[in-house]
Amino acid sequence: MLSYCVANETMIAENLKAVTQRISRSCEKSGRPADGVKLVCVAKEASLAEIEEVLALGVKDIGENRVQDALVKYRAIGGRAIWHLIGHLQTNKVRDAVGISSLIHSVDSLRLAEAIDREAKRAGKVQDILIQVNTSGQVSKFGISQDEVRLFFEKAVLYPNISILGLMTMAPEVEDPEETRPCFRSLRELRDELQNYQPSTMNYELSMGMTNDFEIAIEEGSTMVRIGRAIFDS
Ligand SMILES: *Cc1c(COP(=O)(O)O)cnc(C)c1O
């Protein structure tokens, strides 16, 4: 049904434009340059055709939360996108994850960091990663606890084939997005501590903010927002 397809296309283009505008507005509101926030388009619910559409609209960064899904899409799209693995990663999927991911956002154990280091070495690459932090204290959320971040960093930084680019967190789903602010603020404070403690020429990234809460996350310093539904949902 052509009319359906056309309507759908327009919808994604409109959604993307609206999201981009909201990102710029939040940057402006918090006195940050508009190019200080990268949009990672989360395609876990999207079809290949929908991903092709956002790529055609200028999106480069695609996020997937399952390695199996990422592989299928990678086979079709390959290097035309920059692939982000954002979901929980099991050690038995690390080889595939390293094979296709530009950035793995969800490193939450030393065992996983070690496995990534090993597979990256085998693949002849240095794998960029983020440390996932549980800033909400919810037991169901993945991520290391805030007081473990420093120790984790001290150990993980020694692996030669991983490069820690920053921190990632997920805020709990709440009715009032304002309630997510303390989580994002905590992650920023942890990042600032890290930045002081391990001075680096680069600024550590903050991967935080999703459909429900990305504006708050940007106000709190997010450098990467991971947005799915606001772009792909009709
Ligand atoms: C699904 C997902 C997102 C995107 O969530 P939306 O609410 O669709 O924007 C971001 N980060 C992670 C880790 C996810 O699993």
C-alpha cells in the first residue's frame, strides 16, 4: 500500500525534525553548543526500511540493544551507519558485538570488560566503551553502583584493547521526567570526578537521555542521547 508507506515516511521525517529541534532548544536553554549532543537513533523496534530512511535523512549513529538484531541489520547496512550497542551484553555475545560496534555503552562488569578486551585484541582493534552506571539504585537496572565506578575505572583502564570514553546511565521510567534529574546529575558528577582524577585530553562522554527524559538529560550535561520511540513511533 503505497499511501501507507508514504505517510509513514513523512512521519519519521517529521519526528526526526521535531526531536532535533527539541535537542537544539535544550542545548540553547542550558547554554550549550547545539553540536555538543550526539543523537543515537535507537532502532531496536525499527525495520530495515525505517533505518534506511533515517540514514537518508542524515542520521549516522544507530543504536541496538540486542547483538542478534544488530547483526542482522549490520549485514544489510554495514559501514553506512555507526553502530552503538546500548543493551545488556552477555559474554558469549562479545565476539559479535566487537565485530560490529563502534561504541559499546553497556559495560557493567570487569568480566565483560575483560572479554571485550580479549575479543578486541583478537580482532586487531581497540574497542571504545562506556561504563554503565546504576544511578537509580533500582535493583532491576543494569549497571555498576556509583561507589564502584572509580575502582572499576582503575582496573578497566589497564586493559590495552579497550578505551573508556565515558559513562552511560538509564533513568527509571517515571511519570514526571523531572524526577530523572538526580540520576543524570549524579552521572555528571561522577564524570567530573573521573575527569579530575584521570586527566585526559578528551572530555568523557555522558550517554544519557531517552524519549521520555532527553531534555532533562541534556540540561544535566548529556553528550549522547539514545532516542527510539520519539523517532519511530507513529
Ligand atoms: C530502548 C532503549 C533506548 C531508547 O528508548 P526510547 O524510549 O525508545 O527512546 C535507550 N537506551 C536503551 C539502553 C534502550 O534499551
